Amino acid sequence: MCAAKEMRRVTHMTWNIRGKRVLLTGGNSGIGFATCLELCRRGATVMLTVRDRAKGEQAVAEIRQAVPQADISWKLLDLAEVHSIEALAKDLLEEGQPLHVLIHNAGVILSERRQNSIGIEMTFMVNHLGPFLLQQRLEPLLKASAPARVVVVASSAHNRAVRGLNFDDLQYERSYSAGKVYGASKLANILFTKELASRLEGTDVSANCLHPGVVRTQFTRDGDAGGLWGLMFGALRFLLLSPEKGARTSVHLATADPLPEPTGGYYSSCRPAKPNAAARDKDAARQLWVESERLIQSIH
């Protein structure tokens, strides 16, 4: 965890975040809300995404109350649905405004296997395939706005997928458990970041991912996870990090200057960290990218 003293030091190591335009997915509560709040304090122009209009309006109102000068707005986005992702991307591209920072923050953990409206398993869709599609659609905007940054909120939960991704059953049709599937999706986040950074080489757009810590958020309290997972997170909430502490590494990757080279790194407590061997597998990163592109093409 970043100490308060270190956070003050990081504050002075910015790349002029003031006035930069930031899009963050899932910003109405928890780590996302805390990240938006801090970036607004630093003068960024922030757009958060929500699935519900009322929650978007409430989040923006709360941020403006805390930071009266905040340049903050909300956009509708449901990462489980392709049409919603396409609509947001179309809206942003047609606005013609730059995009300097894209933070893939939204995520779910589901106690039971569910599918979206076109039959894609929901954890895989929301935590990986949806962000993958959004990234592809907004990449021209990021490149045109360079220097720009992509920040992906992954997790040490990727260690649950110690054997790597099962490319024969990425959507867990054969067997499903919440922890295993969530861990695989977080491994996918790291592999996605690694391959994205490789493909962005020479564009002045960086891509890094992070473990925020185990954070006290609304993660399992919106009906996404019930049963044992909901009870466990509820019982342990008092032992978990605050959202403000969990947001520190996201804020660091969005603002620190310079970031260590090369990009494609995995961070924890604002420092480079080493993910497990499966997350460092370049062949798996390329295979996931190819498979993700195939899935996107098949659903359009």
C-alpha cells in the first residue's frame, strides 16, 4: 500500500493531468469512484460510466459536492452488452474530443454462471471481452490524443488460475465456480495488457495493469454475487482496504511521470510487481488476443 508520504511525492510527479480527458468504467462506487474523485481533485476532465442513470447522477453530484470545481460527467455503459459498448464508443468518437486516459475499472464476480443476451458468459464478458471491444473501438481516439495511457484494474486473484487459461473452455461451460472464473478473468486482464502494450509500441500510448489490494467496496452488494461469496465479503469488510487506498495505484498509473519502460507492466502498491508465470506467458497473451478478436467478429 502506498504510504501517505509516498502519495504526496507521487502528486508532484504528474504529466500535467490537469485538463486531460479521462474515461473510467464503473465509477459510481468503490475504487472507481475514489479514482474519479482524486483525478478531479488534480484537475482532470473525468467521464465515469454507469449502468443506471440515477447512479450516474448521484455519483457526479457527490463528486461535485466534494470538489466544487470538478469537471465530471457520466455516460451509460453496460459492459455485458455489445450494443451498449458500441453506442458509447460511437458517442465519444462523434464528439471529436481527445481521450488521454482510459481506465478499465469495472468488474464483476458472479456466484452462478450467467449469460448475456447473446450467450456469452457474463464474467468473461464484463471483465475481459467487453473491455477488449471498448479498447478496440476507442484505440484510434487514444492514438490521436497521444501521449495517452490505458490502465487496467486486474487483481492478485489471477493466482487462482495458476495453470493458465483454458482456451478450450474460456466461458466455463463444462464447470463453473465463482472464484476460479473470476481468477481466470483477472489473468485475462494481465495477458490483455501485455499484448496491448506490445501492439501499441511506437504510438506513445502506454498500457499497464494493477492489483488494487483487497478493497472494501460494493463489489458483491448489487446482486452480482450471492451465497458464500456475498457472505464472505460482507463478513470481512472491516478487514479490507478502503476504496481510497485501493484507488492509489490506479491514480499513480494515470498520473505518474515518467512511468517505467517498457509498458505492459503489472503494479501493486504503486510499484512494479511480478505476476505469476501464467500471466507472463507471451504466447498465451497472443492466443487470448486472437481468440477475443474471433469472438468479437462472431457476435457482430
